[in-house]
Amino acid sequence: MLNSQTTTDKLTINVPELAKLLGISRPVAYELTKREGFPAIRIGERRIIIPVDKLNEWLDREAERA
């Protein structure tokens, strides 16, 4: 789980921040946002944000499945 200090107490992060937090490339992070069940919110045609609390829940679920 990502802690609030890691995300600077932000409610949401963008895709480049997601890539950095998860240690993955930007292209992989963008592909992840297209995955069914991933908590990405699209704003307009270009902006994608990810709520940190929903990301943590998603990571917990994925870890249980592994």
C-alpha cells in the first residue's frame, strides 16, 4: 500500500506519478489505466487521474489474487 507521505497527501495522482510510484515505465502505466477494474478517471480526452485511496484498494486486491 502506498502511504500518504509517498503521494504528498494528494487525493489523486496522474499517470507519470503512477509510473514513478509503481516503478514502471510511462507506457506501461498508460496501459494499466486502460485495464478493466483499474481506478482511472478520464477527464476530457487527454487527462487521466487516479484516486490514491482507490489505487491502494486495487493494489490490495491484486496482491491477494497473486
